[in-house]
Amino acid sequence: MVRGKTEMRRIENATSRQVTFSKRRNGLLKKAFELSVLCDAELALIICSSTGKLYEFASSSLQATVGRYLRHTKATHHLQPPSHRHELHLVQNEATSLLDEIESLEVSKRKLLGEGLGSSSYEELQQIEKQLERSLAHVKARKYEVYKEQIEQLKEKEKYLTAENAKLAKKCFVQHELRQSSAQVGEVSTHLEHNSIFDIETELFIGPPKSIK
């Protein structure tokens, strides 16, 4: 089957756009990992979704790779024309902003795991607690959905096994009836054979013996 060519434009449907983003993002992260392993390359990949979520991959350390990039661009900065220097400056600012955002996300992640709470204020701890409660509510809701799905699967399995059991019981009943029928036919045949032999013997000895002259 020939795969159709994808038109390079924004996907209008939000659900389709999110599904495509998830698939392409996973494929991109996989390719980045393969490139780092196969070619021993130092990679740093940053993806920002339209919803504001940040995804990253680094073969060693993201901060170290970005820092290496910034040092390299600074070293070659004087060799670039003014327009390129401006572009590099914008890229450097964006990279610095992303590093700050990554660090902030790492701090938030550690706090959600219960680490590094010593510097948190009472209001911040309340926000973390509410966020954890919301996350727990989502987990419980999903757990209940999975529980219901498993119950439905078990019910379907029970129906299938009941049907199979009925088939086997019917098959066993038919085989039992056939065996009983065969046994009855055997008994009748034996009885008929026995009566035939008896009739032959009585025919041979009926009447007085003939006198011998």
C-alpha cells in the first residue's frame, strides 16, 4: 500500500493535530537517540508544544550541550556578518530563556516529588498540595475507568467460557448417547445370536429317533 504524501500545512482539527504531534515527537526523539548512539554524537533536542509543554532529549547533559553551543557561537561571533550576528544573538537569548525554563521545570518537578521544599513558602506549598490533589483525582478517575474496562473484559470472557462449556457438555452428551446406543445394539445382537443357536439345536433333536432296520 502506497503511503499518501502529507501536505505541509497546519492541521486544523485539534485532536488530529495533537495525535500527529505525539507521533512525530516520539519519532523525532527516537531518531535523535539513534543518531547519538550510532554516530557517537552529542545531541540536545528541545521541543515546545502548542499547549506550552516542553520536551527535551540530551545524549549527555542538555545544559552542557547548550553551553557548548553558546561558547562556540561566541567564538565565531566576530567572523559573522552583522545580520548573522543579530540572528545568533536572538538564538542565544532564546537558548538562555529555554535553559531558565528547563531549570524552573526541574525545580517544580523535584517539589512535586517532595524534594527541595525547604525554601518553599506556605502559599507555594498550598499550591503544590492542590496540584497533587488534582493529579491524584485524575489518577483515581483513570484507575476507575481501567477497573470498569477490566470488569467488562472479564464478563465477556465469562460469556465466552460459558458458551464453550455448553458446547463441550453437548458434545459429551452426544458421545454418551452414541456409546449407550452402541452398547444396546451389541446386547441385541448377542441376544439374537444366542437365540439362533438355540433354535438350531432344538431343530436337530425334535421328534423320536428313527428306528434302525
